[in-house]
Amino acid sequence: MAGTKIRALLLDIGGVLLSNGWDRKARARAAEKFSLDYDVLNERHHIIFDAFEAGKMSFDEYLDLLIVDMGVSSKEELREFIFAQSTAIPEMIDYIKKVKHQYGLKVFALNNEARELNEYRISRFHLHEVFDAFISSCYLNVRKPDKSLYQYALDIGNFKKEEVVYIDDRIVFIQSAKRYGISGIQHESLEKTRPLLDYYLQNGV
């Protein structure tokens, strides 16, 4: 017996359609390029990044606190370096566009991201061509795995839980979504995600 028809996809961006951007590896590259103490940089990042992603701190404020007293000669150079860490995963972008049109789906971003980075990535990689809405932590001042961010996506789209599938590369977010009754796929590669999503789209939840 077929399940409920899928009307929408909820997608993380980093690790699914784009690189994770300003992640641990990128911070290591920054520490090497700018001759910074990686351990100090990483510790400061973890202390302040939640506020940055939740839209409660500007990029300038984040950078000021991140590199204070660390001898960085150009904050703007570091800012541009951070932007440059983002790259596309074109095969996933093409696949999501294809199934979106094939099945008449709505596609919502459901991501933790700081405002300036989010808006750069949306513009740089033309993500408006993929997404119908951006349910982003920086706009709503709440971060996954908080239940309210998932609920915002359902409410804004007027979707029932069983009408959506959520895709994220981080298993903890998939597990939290499942606790709220939302079916999820942990993304590792197109080869692994495609048959799982195709099954949901053909058979429902």
C-alpha cells in the first residue's frame, strides 16, 4: 500500500549541495595561511559561532572576536578567504533540480548558517534556482536541532510531517528530525542518496 505522497524536500545546504564552507578543515587552512594558532582559533570559533549562526552577531563582530590579539593584519583578507572556501557539488544540485520538476516538489533549505555567509552562498551558487524558501538559522534566530526550526519549515510550507523528506549530511540532525516525525536521509553521496530519495518519491512515507 502506497504511503502519503511527498510534497516537499527539506535540505541542508553545506555537505549536501555545497561544501561545508567554514568548517574545521577550512579553519586549519586559515591558521596555516595567516600564521595563527589553530587551537586558539578553533576554541574561539566554537565559543562564538552559535551566536553568529543564529543571526545575533554580524560578520564583523564575529571576526573581531575570532582574531582579537592574534596578529591578523587584514580582517578583509580573512573574510574573503572564508567566502572562498565554499564550493558547489554540481551533481547533487542537478539531481535535486531534476526531481523537483519531475515530481512537482517544493524545496526548502533548512540550514544553520550565518547571514553574510548564507547570502553569499545563495548568490554565488544561484541557489534561488533550487530553493523555494530558506529556513535558515540566521533569519529565525534558532538553530537545528531545535524543534522550532523544523516546525517553521512545515508551517511556512503548510506541509504535514509525512509529506516531507529531510536530507542532511549530519546524522544527529536526521535523528532529531525523526524524533519530530519527519523522515530523513543522511547524505553521504549522490550514489547513496538517490535510491533512497527515489523510493520515497515513488512510494511515499
